[in-house]
Amino acid sequence: MPTHVSIQPGRLYPQPGYSVQVDKEGKWTATQVFLCHRNSAVQLMPRPNTIHPEIGFISVAQSTVNFTEGDLAEITCHYAGAEPKEDEKENAVYTMGLSLSEEPLLSHKRYKDLAAKELEALQLIQSGKDKDDQGNKLRDKVESQRGKEALKKFERGQTSYYSPRVIWKESWVRNKEVKAAELNNIGKIDDPLGPVPPLAAGRNWLLNGATQTQDGKSFRIEMEWLASDRGGWDAEIYTD
């Protein structure tokens, strides 16, 4: 290690030992220590996006300076980046999540075949009405077994049900930000990439969103797809 006498103002001294690591998504990080004269620390401290002195595809994400005894200052730089690759998704990671979403009771498959007059009457009852515009009791319009079943549920306060939802995510790290073309299908029916689990009962996928997190010269991209309920997403709404 350089001695106190060798540290000259206005010069930054990179220390020979530093650590480098790469994670499963392809993000590279390194920690490099520099020494300098304390009077030059603020001026010489590497700023964010400064390229690493030996690894050209990583840059400073954060720098800290520690003023030690005498005239020395120790600067620690944390670098991050992604190695340029022809196949940027070589290290893509796929995850799946399961959740429940609350849906209107009358949208359940048990009630999909209700007659239009029954469905309208039940919807009005659910909204708090007991008679139609002509003064007729709405309950009298509910005649089928399934309609009466739904009515009993309303009367006990059950107006919704929980439907299972599957979320599929793809994440990877690269050296450039998300492209506009990659965002065009958000909110549309779309086929996910990777080892996607099979869906049944006419279900399909909707591209639900994208996030980008920058750290140095690395950009972590995450795409998320949401599985539909039975019958699939409405193609008239969720396609061009």
C-alpha cells in the first residue's frame, strides 16, 4: 500500500485489490478502493456513471469517501453494469405468483346462463332496489333455481367471490434501457416467454406491465403477465 508520503494532492490512487461478482440475471458489480489527499477527495471522487478503470462495461453507481488520519482520504466506489451480449436474455429469470382477486358474484360461471330479465333484476337488487320502475317486486322476476340461489347469497351479504389469478414474470439485466417497442403490448393479450405453465378452460395471458431499474450501466427489466379467468380476456377490448 502506498505510504503517507507518496500521496500527492490532485492524484487518485486506485488500489490493486478489488472484488467483482455477477448475479444470476447477469448483473455485474465491483467494489474499488482509491486513496487520495484529503484536500482533493471531493474533487477527485468518481461520480456516478464513471467507467471502471479495468472493466469497461461497468460504471460507478455510488461513491463514498472516508477521511482517515493525517492527510489521507479513502474513496470506495461501487460499480454496476451488464456485459454486452448477443443474447441478452441468456440469464433471464422466470417467476410465478398466485393470488386471489375479488370478482362480482354474477360473473361466476354458475350464473352465466341466467335469463336477461333475471340478471337485470338481480343487478338492481344488488344495487339496493326492491321494485322496478312500474312498481313490480324485483324478487318476483327471479324464478330459476340458480337465480334464487344468487338471490339468497345477496340477502346474506355475499355479492362477490374470489377468483384465482396467476402472475408470470420475466426478468433480466442488460446494458441498455427498455425500448418503446417492448412496451407496445402492455394492456393487450400476449404470450409470455419462458417455461410458462399451461392454462385451462380458455384462459390466456395479458401483458400487465413492465418495470426498469437502473444501477450503474445495468438495466434490470421485468415484464409481467396476468392470467385471465375462465374464457380468456375479452379480445374485443384487449387487442388492437
